[in-house]
Amino acid sequence: MTDIEQKNQISEYHRRCALGLNPDPLIERVDLISLAGEERYRNAVLCEEIKDTTYSLIRDINLQFYVPSRRLLWQALGQEYIEPDQLDFIDHIPDDAIYYDVGASNGLFAVYAAATRKKVYCFEPDASNYFLLSYNSFLNHQCFRHPLKFFNVALTDEGGIGSIYIEKFEVGGHLKILDQPIKRCDRKFTPDFVQPTLKYRMDDFIDFTGLEKPEYIKIDVDGSEKKILSGMQNTLGYDGLKKIFIELDESGEQFEYCKSVLEYYDFRIESHKRVQNYFGEENFVFSRN
């Protein structure tokens, strides 16, 4: 409570006393410094004074991001080094087109898409990354033609309550896997933390919310691609859906399944490129003419 608010409440207390309303006595105000001690109080003040946002020029667009760690600072400033092909994909989406970002993480690429005049809908189940997504949207919302909309849910092949297995509990991390502690290529890991999450099929979420159907989709979910495609059969059959950007293993059972599903709906591989220096992981663009 601010000093002004405190004075207002004291005035209100005395007003009610004067009217004979017999309000409960006011609680004595306690200074935080008396509870925390000098050192902890000063540390908190110093933390509040630290500038933990930064501006990043991305293809001539100046955006602002929340960066309370070196990892997040790198992500904010290094998008051209992290996944330039994802930026290329977004750049080729027409203005005002409907774009779904599935596995939006902290929203760096979603914010860029919204800043380039797309109608962006994000899905991010991890709570800490969802907070960053929200904060980064707030920092940049004045430059969006369409408000960036985001949902703290996991898209998969069934509805219900699931679990996010988090290899390392940190903001901006990526190894946060739905329903099993297994990375790509069937590599198991021991999670730092397991977080509950709501699960929906994409088709059901669209029906339930009345959301606009996508014209372009990005999917980056670290191994859950098969389940997501299984839960979006109606969406894949939607004639307005033109392109899908999806991160997949370059071979193996999951790749073959995803490729066959997309081909069934007349999508063909337009391009593919290795993700940074991760041999075996590729960003594919599937398009339908």
C-alpha cells in the first residue's frame, strides 16, 4: 500500500468512526525493513533498480525483451543466429494472416510475427516461459497491429490434465517435454521438476473457443509433433491452411509418420534446414498449393 493509499484508508477509518459505525481497528503498519533487516532490504532495492530489459534490432524492427539472465539476453539479441529460417518463414506470411505459434516458449519469434502485422495466436504450456511470453508481449504491444493472443495450454492428441517434464528449471529453457521425460531420439532425462498442465486437441480448442482457424502454423515441441498432428486433423483439412513450419528429426519413425500425415492432406516439403549445429534436427516447411 502506498503512502497516499494509507492516508486515504486512515481518513476512511476516522469517517466511519465519526458516523458511529464502529469499524475494526486499523492494523498497525509494519515497515518491511524491520522484517527483512538492512541487508536483505537493500538487496531488494538494488534488484528493483537493475534494468532487466533490452532492445533488439531484428531485421529493422526494434523490439524490447525481458532478459534477467545471460541465456535470455542471448536469445533476445541472437535470433538471426538461432533460427534465421524461422524469421524467413514469418517474413513470407502476408500482413493480417492468421498465424499459430505452437510451442511459443518465451515469445521472441511470436513477438516478431506480431510486430510484422500478423494475427498471432500462441500456445505455451510451461508456466515460466508463459510468464516471459506475457511480459514480452506487454513490452511490445504498442507496435502490434493485432493484439498478440496467448494460451497456457499444451496441444496434443487428447484432452485432460498432463505433465510437463522440465529437465532444468529455468526461464527461457527448452527441454520441457509433455507427458514423458524423453528428448528427441528417445533420450531419457531426469527432470528437475514436473508441472501439471491442461491439454487440448487443437481441433477441440478451436471448437471450444471459437478461435480463428490458422493459415500458417509453426510447431516446435521437442518430440510431441506426432501427437499434435494427430489432434489437428480437421485443421489440416482446412483449405485456408497454407504452410506449416515444423521442427523434426531428419529421419526415423516419427518423421515418417508426420510426413505421411501431412502428405495425406496434400502438403509437400518446400524446404528444410538443419537447426543450428544440431545434426539430426531439421526445420521443415510443408506447403500446399
